[in-house]
Amino acid sequence: MEMGDMGDVAGRLGAAGVRGVALTWVDNAGLTRVKTVPVGRLADAARRGVGMSPVFDVYLVDDSMTSSPHVGGPDGDLRLRPDLDRLTVLAGQPGWAWAPVDRYRQDGAEYPACQRLFARRQVARAREEHGVELRMGFETEWVVTRPPREPGGEPGGEPGAGGEAAEAADRELRYPCAGPAYGMTRLVELSGYLSALMEAATAQDLGVLQLHPEYAPGQFEISVAPADPVGAADLAVLVRETVRAVSVRHGLAASFAPVVDPAGVGSGRHLHLSLWRGDRNLCGGGTGPHGMTGECEAFLAGVLRELPALLALGAPSPASYLRLRPSHWAGVFGCWGLENREAALRFVAGEPDRSDAANAEVKCFDGAANPYLVVGAVIAAGLAGLEAGLSLPPPVSGDPAAGPEEGRPPRLPESLAEALRHFEDSAVLREALGEPLFGAVAAVRRAEIELFADATPREIAAATRARY
């Protein structure tokens, strides 16, 4: 957006009743952080940026801090520059608009640990080095509950994570609906809430494809139309905060954590992707497996090869591994399959006469992830496969856990510590992220492993479900 247009933008925002603009980025723990400016200061923010410490790149899920070789400590300042092409009036938060930011150094140079700029670089690399454009989209799952009661019977805050407090938190999980999985009853019970969510999503032009009840109690899913990868990550942030805002206005709490109840089914944030050259979808109309072109197959083979390391980005919390269980459609096996919801990489061939609809879905990612890290790292992994001319192994059908152990595809990492080892060994991801961002991510993962080292699954769930 040209700076000369800023007067018109401010006028439109003022006419819409907007008084402040939320400027967001997502840290390496997966939490959306924010600074806000009044509408009258938006032009200055776009031109000069808004100050913010780089230390947030080593914040943990509980707001404690760690450090890394390149990031950490009290020194330094960054400039948050809003991307006004993504500026959106927030229908769920009257009086507010939103824009994501890119982060720069004080001298105007790109900040090497900015996750959104990392995603931008990978998009540019795919286009400039391979002539490939990617379209991506996230499916977002969440669980709504009523706020817990305080001892006197009134709603209160989330109890702490330890011992008896975690048990109390489990007992206080109060779901606002009782209908069955995928059931119309659940839709009827929360009809007003879901209608308000649809209204807000439509007003914000989110491109909603589907909204439906999911499997777990109080669980729903929303999917939006594909976009460019950075735009898809922006939408993932905007969808989450829109759902959160509408939930609050209806007296509900929305959790996007990997698990709310560790004994139940968790929530994912699956990534769909397709490769394009011009108007042609490279995922269909080819001679490879289920109509893939050779480039699509090599790209997906690269993603599949790096999945153990990618889990440190896409399933980044100790809570993520409470969700990643066999026979729960979470994609815990390092394999691919046609329409196989137990495979970590699910290929969707589309309708016979719609090769343009073919795409792949990565099922093992969740809402604790930074979506900019996810889209950038998946592109990097896919391009490495493309450059190496990789081929996919044979597809897997059915539930691998239901068959004999001999011959099963490999399990993906079963803990964050195991995923981190793969991540730190990945030359592909280290080179793509660069040392400052790579080191900050690894430091946050190590610190959160230590943070929850002695916690039970119930304590981990209680400590994280209100954070995402």
C-alpha cells in the first residue's frame, strides 16, 4: 500500500468506528503477541515501525524466558512494520482493526529471526529458483468451554498446573453443548454463537469453506480457502483471534491447545498445500502416483523425509505429543496415503474431472505452532526434495496400528525431545531458517521440555489449554 493512500485508510477506519489497530506477530512458542496503535498513528507505524524487544523470540508458553546464542537478554530493539495490505476491520472486536507485522532492525535491515520474513523468503525461493507457486490453507480446530467456577460458585480464571490444581481444572471443564460428534444437535445448541462466528468471518472476508462440530466434546473446526503461504499463515492468526473474540462475547472460552483433556481427542491445525505453475496444479494431471506430476511427487517426498524434524515446528509443545496417538486420525506414522487419515501426509486427488482440486494435507501439526514457521519450513523441505529428485515410497492404506508391527511405517517422534533431536540434525531446516532463528527455536523447545519434565499429562494440559 502506498503511503499516499494512508489518509483514505484512516478515514475508512474512522468511518467504521475503528479506534485502534492491533499489530501482531507470533513467537517461537506459538503465542500471538501484540502492540496496538491508535488509528491516527497508523501511518507513522507503517513508515517508521513500532518498537519491540527481540527477547520475545525466546519467551516460553508460560511467559518465562530462556536465551539463545543470537537472541535473548535485555539489549536491543526492533521495529514492527504492519503489512497494510492485510489490514482488516475486526468484526468480532468492535472498535479494532488488525494487521500482521514484519520485523526489522533499527537500521532498516531485515531481522533474521523474523518468522514472517522467513516464510516470505521461502515463497520467493520457490518462485525464483523453481518457477513454482504454492497455495496453502489451514484447518483450525478448537474446543469451547464455559469459564471455571471459583470456590464460591462464580466463574473464575484457569487454575494452576500442579497436582490438585490440575485435577480441579479437569473437574471444572464445563462444555456448553452435549450433542454428539459431528452432530446437528451440537450445532443447534450453539446456533447463535456459530452464526455470530459466520457473520464475523464473512465481514472479514476470511473465505470460510466449512464450519462444523468435530469429535471431542465442545470441539469445532473451521477451514478457509487456500491463499499464498504467507497469506495462509496470516489467516490462521486472524481465524484464531476471531474465534476467540466471538467466543468471549458469548461467555465462552476457546482453546486451540493440542489437548484440553489428555484422555480425549486433541485439536489439530492441519495444513493443506498444492503446487502451481501458472494456471496448472502440479498435484494433478500427471503420470505419477494418483495423478501427481514428478515435481509434486518430489516435493511431497521432501516433506515426508523431513517430517520428524518438522514436528519440532508443527507440533512444538510437550502437549502436542499427548495428541499424537495412533488410531486417532492425528497422523502419527511417517507415511503417505490416498485419503488416509491415519497417514501423516494425506493426498487428496480430488474429483475425477477436477485435477485442479488435488492437494496434500499434513495432519500431524497443531495450533501450538507458529504458522509462519510451518509454511516456510514445509516449503524448504519440499524444495529440498524437488532439488534431489526424490520419489515417494508406496502409499499406505488403512490404519498402520491395526496391522502387524512388522512392516509398519515408522512412527514419527513420540516426544518433543525426540523431535528436537531430528530438528537439530536437519541440515535442510538449519540452512533455511538461518542460525539466529534456528537457534532461538531450539532454545525455546529445550526450555519447554525442561519446564514440563516432571509434569503429568493432566498437568501439561491444565498449564497449556488457556495459553493457545
